[in-house]
Amino acid sequence: MKNIKEQAQKIIKISHGNICNRCLGRNFYPQVSGNDNQERGAYLKDVLSEDEEMPEKSEACYVCGDIFLDLENILEKIINTIHNSQVEFTTFLVGCRLPDEILEKEKYIQEKTGFNGDIIKKEINRELGKELELRLEREVDFDNPNLVIMMDFTSNQVELQINPLFIEGRYRKLIRGIPQTRWPCRKCRGKGCEKCDFTGKMYPESVEELMAEKVLKATRGVESKFHGAGREDIDVRMLGRGRPFVLEIKEPKLRDLNLEDLTAEINQHCTGKVEVLDLKSVNKDRRSGIKASSTETYKIYRALVELDQETDAEKLNVLNSLNIIKQRTPIRVSHRRADKIRTREVKEIQVKLLDSNHLELVVNCEGGLYIKELISGDEDRTQPSVTSILGITAKCIELDVLEVNI
């Protein structure tokens, strides 16, 4: 206790007695017990006054400038800002930005006493958080808050950071010719030019844009970002139970959504093009989980194959030998994918001869296998392939994804 009294006396001397109880008590956590720093500071001043007369506090606190006396006004300012923003949230987190002068004085006292105690930023955040929980009837969440409230004491302004909303579901793409996500024009890179009719896009619509339009309206969000469990080519349909995805909505004003009604709205808006299923709210960790799952699962494809020579059903039995595939990055995606050889498994293949030059394949395979190249061989970059096994040039002329198993 002797050392604590000596250090407390140093702080009183440095501040000429102009130190609030919180800024005194904060330096002695956890050495001095108490319910809070206000109580610790008051206790220390009482202890010191037993040995010598304490100087009267005649000015604002040397460290904080009496910020803590103004917390009521600050709380009102924060609450008014939130109400005016009309943002909907159930969890929040408070932060603050302080003038350098306050931080420097706090650091100076810590250096002189050798105590690191509590930190003023933490104390302000804690006190504001406790009061806001009571007045707003919302909960503090340190890990994944809906809303981050930043009180900037340097400008006396309140800043609100609305964290994204994440909605998981599955989508079915019912027609060909639509990309999964917005595809910027190659020529102008999204700025708008004659080639893209000044839309900035290679294609007028995408799976993401079709579904996000209704979600952005329902949430009053600013923009969307699509995270899919892999993707299909533009000319490929996504059928069956659909492909899993997470739609990220940035700065949503509304979060309490009726997802059944929203599903119906999206599907009516996208009739004949895209359909969404099983919408549910998820946390941000699911975003990376969905993307990582694309190569960790099995997928089922149906391909319509054209042969440059006639064949018969008996000769097609050899395709059952397709199993372990060594596939070098296909030529058509080599400009945007690392050039390497990937090993993928064909779990099962079903073959149906439609006529002497056409057959249907249903392929159950490991995620990440390029089916078009499994058929064509891609100039021998895929081994083995339908072409190499049959000894006949084969080409995929239609492809559908029937199942994405996650």
C-alpha cells in the first residue's frame, strides 16, 4: 500500500490536484479494489487526505478535461444520431477517438508511476456501452455487432458503421446466357462505352443482380457482394437443389426480414431465369465457409456430347474407366487461373447414346473438375478424357449442373 500511496501522490502533484477520481483510480486497477475507477479514485484521495491536506480541484481534470462529467450529453448525441439514421440493429459496439493531448498525458502519468492500469479509451467505451444497453435495449457484441458506434471527441461527431448482413441460400439458374456475378465490360472495365452500350457490363444481368435487387430494396442496403460455392459457366444451367451461396449486403438499414416473403418476391421478379431457395440469415464466417466448400464436395453434371464420328452403345462402355483425372488448367481459363495440374476423381459416370453422333453423360465427380475439358481433352491437357478413351473427337454442346452436394 505504501508504494500505491507514493504513486498516487505523484499523480496529485503532476496534476496540481486537478485530477478526477476516474483518471486517478484508473492507474491502480487491479491493485486497488473497487466497483469502478470512480470508487478507486475516491478511496485513494481519502487515504491520502489522512496524511496530508489534499489540494482542491480548481480546474478541469488534467488528463481527460472532465469528459466523464459530460457523458449524459454524449449519450443523448449518440442516441439522436442513431434515431435519425433509422438503422435497425440488435447488437452494437462502442468505440471512441480521443485528442492526442489526452493520450499523451495518460502515457506521461503511466511512465512516471510505472503503473499501466486501465486505459481511458476502454473506460469511456465501457461506460457508454453500459448506458446504451439500458437505454436502447440492445446488447453489446464484441465479435460481430450489427452496428459500430464511434464517438469522435476530436470533432465532437458520432460516426455509425453499419456492418454487413449475410443471407445464405441456394439458387437455380434456369436459362443459359447469364453469368453468376456482374461481369464488367472488358474494354472499358466497367466505366461505360459504346461496346457495352454504356452499361459498363458484358452482360445485361446476372444471378447476383437479379436476386440482389429485391434484397437491397428490402434492407435499404448500399450494395451487394455475392459469394458462391463455385460457379458455372455462362452457358451452363444450374438445376436440381441449386448452388449454395451467401449474399452480403453492405450497410443495411433493415435486418429483420421475412425471408419467406422475400423469397417469393425474388422468384416472382426472376421468373423463368433464376430461382432462390432456403434463404436464412447467417454470420460473416459462413461467407468464407461457402467459398472454401466449392472444391471439397461432389457435383453431378449432365452433358450433351457431340462426336465427330459415329459410334454405338457397346463401344461406350469403356467410358466407365474414367476415374482419376489429371487436369492441367484449361486453355480457356488460363488467363485468370494458375497454370498447374489438378487431380480430381470421377466417382460415377452414366452414358446414354442418343443417336450415332450424340450421347448424354451424367457425371458424379469431385468439385473443381472441368467437365467440358473432361470431354474434349483440351489438347491433351486433361488425361484421360472422353476423346482420348474413345479415340473420337468429342465436344460438349450443352451442360447442366444437377447437384452440388455440401
